[in-house]
Amino acid sequence: MRFLRHATPFTQIIYTMIILLTSGILVSLVGYLGCWIWTGQSFEELSVVLTNFDDPANLGYLKFFQILQSLGMFILPPFVLAYALSDQPFDFLQLTRKPTGILLGLVGALILAGGPLIEWTSLLNQQLVLPSWMSSVESWMRASEDQANQLTEAFLTTRSFGGLLGNLFIVAVLPAIGEELLFRGLLQKLIKKMTGNAHSAIWITAVLFSALHLQFFGFLPRMLLGVLFGYLLEWTGTLWLPILAHFINNAAGVIIFYMTGKGLEPEQPDAALFNNSLFFWAIVSGAVIWFLMRYLYSKRIEEIQPSEGHSLSPDVD
């Protein structure tokens, strides 16, 4: 695959998509084969099990497939492609620069401060109504959303501390590492090479990141998080900050669900989006995020500790 080094960025992206699709198919086959060997259940029986979220006995299968998907589709392919595109795959994925404690604390403050804004954009997104001639599309979108919510609730429902730790690993640790490797570490870099513009690459990658989840009534807040993760990488040159931000965001949802039995996103849309206290706090939240991001931009060079042999300057246009 070394020939990809001399290919155009567009060709590299196409091969990335092919490898991801192939990896996804192989991971599914390995999962079904492993379950068949372990339990003796047929493909049809396992397919029924994996779509029945109401039976607690099926959670083990669901979590097994989730771990396989994270490892086989999100974590392994970026490293394979990075090795194909560079003699220094860790440097290519921007994993060699170590952020300081100040930046780590800044990332934590950004995610915590962004809570009200994310919740308000979730409410706004849930107001989405398509034209009548697209009613079938809207029905499919809502069915997909409901299924995703059922799966998430089934995953997170636990009363034990061990179950909480397991959920943090599956829902926070693995997605934070895998999705950031794929989207920010690999795709954002390739799209930036193709477009020649860092801002375009960040926003396009964020749209792809949100679309992959197939949760259309949570598309907007997830896209905005993707934009935040993208600028964290662009302005600091280290993927560890987006990974940390992604982990904190997911872990907060897992912990809140464990403590309250409810997720971060509101269950019912509020018609008075611009006339309640949440709107005020969303404005405050946005202002705090803007201030912190401006600070990050102004300190983007001084606060990075370069790995040996690397420049202080981050990869910016």
C-alpha cells in the first residue's frame, strides 16, 4: 500500500473509504463466527438477538460487537493507513506531541462549559420537521433515532460500579480513541490536503463525523462537537486533546445516566427555545467557549511540548 504516498489526496480518501468498508464487513464476519463457535447460534438467530434490546441477556453480544467495531473499524485502520502513507505513522496521526497540564485543564473546562449550549442545540435539532413530501424520510430518521436511543439506554443501564467502569470503557474510552484517530487524525488531514483549507477540512470532517452516527435529531450538537475537536487538533498539533475532549464528553453522559437514569439530551423538545433560562445559559456557554478557544489560539505554540526532533509550530494554514 506504499503506492498511496504518491497518490492524490482524493485517491487516498477513496482508498480510506474502501478499507473502512472492508474492515467493517470483516469485523462483522469475525463477530458472527466467534459467536457461532462459542454459542452454536446461527446467523439468523444472532441477527434477532442483536436487534432485541429489551432482553438483558443480549447485552453481552451487543457489547462484544461494539468492542470489535471500535477496534477493527476505528482504531486499526487509521494505523494501517498511516503506516502506508508515512514512515512515522504516530507522527502522521499527530500522537507524538504531548500537551501541557494547562491545555489538559483547558479542554476539561471547554467540555464542561459547553454543556448548556450542547443541550440547547439538541432541543433545537429535535424541532426538525421535513416537508410533507419527505414524510417517509422523516419516519425513517425518527425510527433510526429511536433505535439508537434504545441501544444506548440498554448499554448504559447498570446498577453496579463494575458495570459503570465497563460502560466507560466501551462508550467513552474506545470511541474517543477510535473516532478521533479516524476522523481527526486521518480524514481531517487528508481532506485538508485535498481542499488546501484547514477550516473546510474541519467542518467537512465534523459533518461526516456526525452523519456516521445516524442520529439525525442529534446531528447539530454532534457536528459542533466535531468542529471543536477539529480546532483543538489544528491549533495544537496533538491528537491527544481531541481524544481527551471526546472522552470527557462521553464519560459525562455515562456517569450522569448511571447516577440519574437519564441521559444528557432532553427527552422532550421545548417549544419556548428562546424564552427560557436554558437559552440564557446557552448564550453564556457559547461566550465562555469563545473566550477559551481564543485563549487556546493565542497560546497554541507556547503550550505545546514538542517531541524530540519536531518543530513547535502546529500544522496550520
